[in-house]
Amino acid sequence: MLAKIKKSKVASITISVILYISAFYLAYFLIPNSVNSIWLKVLIWHVISTIFIYFFSVALKNSSLYDPFWSVAPIPIVLYLMAYFDQSFILNFLVVMPIIIWSFRLTFNFLINWDGFVHEDFRYVDLKNTNYVKAEIINLFGIHLIPTLIVNLSLYPIIYIFTSNEVNYGLLFFASMFTILAVILETVADYQMREFKKDTNNAKKTMKYGLWKYSRHPNYFGEALFWFGIYFMGLSSAIMPLWLIVCPIIMLMLFVFISCPLMDARSLKKRDDYKDYMATTSQLLILPKK
């Protein structure tokens, strides 16, 4: 029965939706009543729901169940904050709408390329390619909890917008547009890659056109810019400390030192021309070729 479900993309998506809703719902009621800090409540809610997703992924023997969680979790978080704090419609719109747009784009892009539970991200497979105990430690922390904590930390600047009495709407508008432009950059990069892969003649060839001519990972660059946009939103509150720039920088480091190298290593194995491309093309930033 499970094997049949895994082969069905529709069934896999349906199960994922049910499990996500269940995880968020159950986790919310497990938040201790003694917690007074609103962001600490959000953090606990986020972490507990992630643990539920981890157990579901173990049951399904597929850690890719967690993949959309990266982009889905921020929506209930920002909607909860919007409902909790009494702020203006304009403020709520400028903060929440870019995050919803980002979430739908990233989730949609995942679903386009996902074949259902019959497929598991190659990075997860490689990370878990060890003994059972070590594999589950990596699965729980490396694949589930650490990414959740990074996303939660990167979202943290928005709490200052909701709690501020003097928001700089000019800066907030700029930050909101900045995040949307970052999402557009990601969208264009992903579209160009999909179109390239549609041509069977491009099998085992490296994508070197469009944005990919100037960056090996322009989609990741757009993703990093999005989180800097969230930081700029926090700055518009006039009460957020500048040192919280560490929030988007940690996200940037995730791409620079983990995601990009993993993708580069895979491409080097699959494509004969990737070594030359890698030597002449920027890793993340969109720059002229060397």
C-alpha cells in the first residue's frame, strides 16, 4: 500500500498537506502556557512541528517530506504575528505579502520537480549514507532541526516591525520591494533552468545561459537576497539592533558553504564541462565571467 502511495505524486502531495497541517496544529497546543515571549512561542511552535515532520519522514522513509517545510512554515508564523499584534493594514501587507509570494514560488517550484515519495533529495541520501544511528542523528539535526532554526533566526527581524510604534514606511516599502525582486530573480533563474532541461540534447551538459552565465547558482543568490530583504524590513522598525545582520549572513553562509558546494560536487560528477564552467563562473554573486 505504501509503495503504491509513493508512486503517486497526487497522493504524496495530499499526504504531505495533511501531515503539515497536523504537525502545525498539534505543535501549537504543545506550547507551554508559561512562555510569555511571543517569539519564544513561535520558536517552540516551529521546532515541535519540525519534530513531528521528522517522525513522519522516518515513517515514510523519505526526508524530502521536510523540503517544502522550509517555505511553508513562515506563512503560519507571519499570519499568527499579524493576528496577534494590532498593526495597520499597510504594514501587514508590506510585511506578509512578500513572504507569501516567496513561499508559494518556492513551494510551487519544489512540486514541479518532485515526483512524490518515490524520490528523495540526493543530498539527504548522501548525508544518511552511514550507519543507522549516525544517519538518524544527521536526519534529525542536519536535515530537519538545523534548517528550521536557521529559517526561524532569519525571520526574527520581523518581530521588531510588529512591536514598533514608529515604523519608517519608506524603508519598509523599499524592503518589501527588495524581497519581491529577489523572488523574481529566483523565479527567472528556475524558469531558465527548466527550459534548458526540457531539451534532451542538453543532457549531461552545463547550463551556461541567461543568469546562469554569470552565476553557478543564481537561484540561491535570489534566495539569499530575500533574507537580506527581511533584515531590511526589521530596520524599518527603528528599534532593531544593527547587529542582527547576522541573521541573513548565517543564511548566506548556508548557501556558500553547504548548498552550493554540494550542488557543485554533484555537477562535477555528472557533467564533463562543469569543471571549466566552475573555474570561470562566480559561485553565487552575479558577476562577469573570469
